[in-house]
Amino acid sequence: MTRRRTSRLERIALLVLVLLVLVAGYGAGLYLWAGSKLRTTDAFARYEGRPADGREPAGC
């Protein structure tokens, strides 16, 4: 059984693809983690116009 030798370009392309997938996965995880943290902060509550303790604003 003969084994085809992969070219240098193919190996580089595969390495780039694997690194791209890893970076994309890390970025997505970081985005989701930061988003969940952001929603619990007082600044985000003020941005939404509600009190930081989670109550609904008066007059609703």
C-alpha cells in the first residue's frame, strides 16, 4: 500500500484551518462568558433603565 506524501502547502493549510477553528471557538466562548457577566452588572441595568437590584422601574 503506497502512502501519498502530503505537500508542505497542504500541511500549512491544515494547520491554519485548525488554528482558525480553535481561535473561533475561544472567541465565541469568551463572547458568551463576557455577555453573561455584562448582564449582571449595574452599568447594564442602568443602560436598560431599570434599577440595579433587578426590580422593575417605577411607573411600569
